[in-house]
Amino acid sequence: MSAALRLFRPTIRPCQHRCLSTSQEAPRLPYFIPRNSRGSLPVYSDIRNGGTRYLISVRNVEGDAKALADDLTSGLFGPGSAEAQRMKVQVTRSKHLTLSGGRWKHKVMEWLTAKGF
């Protein structure tokens, strides 16, 4: 094997996060959110307008992003709560979600982890 091929051989590392084990079966949902190359969920926060506008982005949704938006709207907060009334979810480019209305990055990540992503 040449030295160039040894340099670019991919290495497989075990997941250090709370991932599904091989014995568990992934949930059958119409969408999937793959983790990035570092093993994290692709959930990002974006602060605009001098800190007065706080956006949360969920990127690279595979499958039906509209179904994920509906599940987030109904499942993240209890129905009728103040947070649920403030939250607005928008699908952009058919594979990204943008949530506005509050600082909920960690809640979204916990919700996605509880779903099995």
C-alpha cells in the first residue's frame, strides 16, 4: 500500500454520544437528522439584531422536513403554553428548519436525542 493511500484511509471511531446501539431499532419517522462529522446534532443558534432576535437552525434534515416542523410544534412544549404560542417554525430549502421566538437550542437538542437521533 502506498503512503498516499495510508494517509487518506478513513478511521472508524465508536460514537461517544448517547447514540442508538446496534441492538436498538431506530424509530420509523418520515424524517432523519444525521449527526455531523464530529458526532453532534446539526442544531445551531444564530443571534441577530444586537441580541434581540434569536434563531435556532436545524440543518440537513433528510426526508420530510415539514413533518419534523409539525412534530416540533406539537411536541416540544405543552399545548397552550406561552412558549408554544411564541414559537414559529419555518422550513427553508426543503431540508433546513428555522425556529424563532425564544432560546430553545438545548431543548430542541434534548427533544431530538429523546427521539433517537
